[in-house]
Amino acid sequence: MERRQHRVGILVFDGMKMLDLSGPAEVFSEANRFGAGYRLSIVSVGGKAVRSSIGVQVPAGADALDAPAFDTLLVVGGDALPTSPVDPDLAAAAADLAPRAGRVASICTGAFVLGAAGLLDGRRATTHWQHTALLARRHPGARVEPDAIFVRDGTTYTSAGVTAGIDLALALVEDDHGPDLTRDVARSLVVYMQRAGGQSQFSASLQGPAPQTPVLRLVQDAVQADPTADHSLEALATRVRVSPRHLTRMFRAELGTTPMKYVELIRFDLAKALLDAGHNATEAAALSGFPSYESLRRAFARHLGLSPTRYRQRFATTRADGARGPRP
């Protein structure tokens, strides 16, 4: 018996991120080689061809407002979405297509399109780690999860930055066809069926502007200049001539953290860089200021959900000599 086709509509627009389209599309196409029945359609406002982030024109098969109902609607992202108002016509197209779709998913900053269409209100969601705070401010009705690779809330899915669209597409295939077929797809594409850890493993831990308080800037400069020095709470407070309690209050008020958590994040970022550069986990612990490998391992477990050794195996290099790492 011929398998029923599953109609996947992909909503695109000028400036869209090319990998947001091609990554999930390749997953669905590869799944068809193993017996799935996905039929992909690209739609845009007015049915016009759009220009992608790499300058390649992508033709659309139909006007989004005239498109048939899809089993799955994917909304791609683009670099301008977090910094500019979403085109009202694009938001209207998403709002029109979504109620007629079996499920709706956004890739990366495509979550801003879903938000503008009112599709994230009361739902859990995520987007690229650089823009999760902005998504939460722009759409306070959404519950944004900043570290998730992708989030499912009912029939609405949102994913993190660019390649997370591949993770999401694999999850959708697994929902439709189970783990065996999906495992075949992941192996064929040479990707992990499910990544360990959240998207913070790909981000710098310390983002945002420099502290406004001079005392905090002095602490920040001291820790970043020599992460291996004595940066206990008492030592930091003595260095800037305030009490430990007052220093902790200033950190919480301006940076939303404690001095000791801040020191750990500085050391954690340095340890990741050392692992990326080829140092082993014991060396990375010593050179970044952690008192022992075990303390480094606990920090990695808290922030990434995997060990330093596992991180090094997966992310330290893309050179051919790293090809002996774990297989999907």
C-alpha cells in the first residue's frame, strides 16, 4: 500500500537563512529514501521568489495565502527578524497558515514570526541563544527557554539557531515514523540523532554589556586578567574594599548572579577554549583555575549536561583526525 504523503509547507521571505530551509528539507528528503512520504512545498507572500542570506534566489511554489492546508508548517528565520519589526504581511501569512496545519514549527529566529502572528502566547518557546532575551521581552506571553535545542508545546515547535533545525526535523520524523527510520536518516546525514546538552554549549557564557558600577568592573577585569588567581569572595571584596555581603548585593542587583558564579563562568569559558585548543581535561582544569578535574566536571555537568572529555570529543575539532569520535 502506498504511504500517504505528508505535506510540509515552508514559509520563506527575503533575507531568510538558507540553512534554515536546506537543513530540515534535507532531513525530510533523506527520510523519503527510507520509506517516508514527505512532500515539500515552498511558499511566500505573493508567491514571489525570495533572496536568501547567501544571495541565492529561492523560488516559491505558491502564494502563502492561496496554499492548501499542510500537515507540517515550517517558518524559517533570518538575521533581520530580531532587530526589525516583522513584516505584517509575513506575520499574517503565518497566522493564516498555522490554524490549517497539523503542527507548526519555527527554525531559529523564525520564532519572531510566530510571535508576531500571536502563535506563541501562553506557550513555551525558544530561539537562537543570542536572541532569547529579546524574544521574551517582545512577546511576554511566551515562556522562553534559553538553553533548549528545540521546544515542543502541543503542536507548536520552536528551535534554536540554524543547525538546530536539523535536530527539530529529526524529532518530527521520529514522531511520524519512529526511532528506527530516524536513526537511519541521522546516520546517513552523519549527524547526532539527539545532541547532548543545550545550546549554551555553543555560546559564550558571559554576554551583555560591561557592568556600570566601577567596583564590578574592577572585579570583572581582575578575574578576566588572571582566572587562576585567588578569587574567593573574601579576596574579591578585599581587593575592591567593600564587604563580601555588599559585593554580593551589587552582583545580584546588576548582573543577576553571585561573585562566585561569575568567577566559575569565566573559568568555564577559558576551560572550553583550552579544550577546543587540544588540551586534555586535566590540563584545562589546572590552566583555567579550577582546583581539580572533579570541580571542572561538575561545572560542565551544570552548564552543558556532559563531561569535559565528552565535550572535547564532540566539539574540539572538525579536522579529519577527529573523525574517530563517537558515531551517531
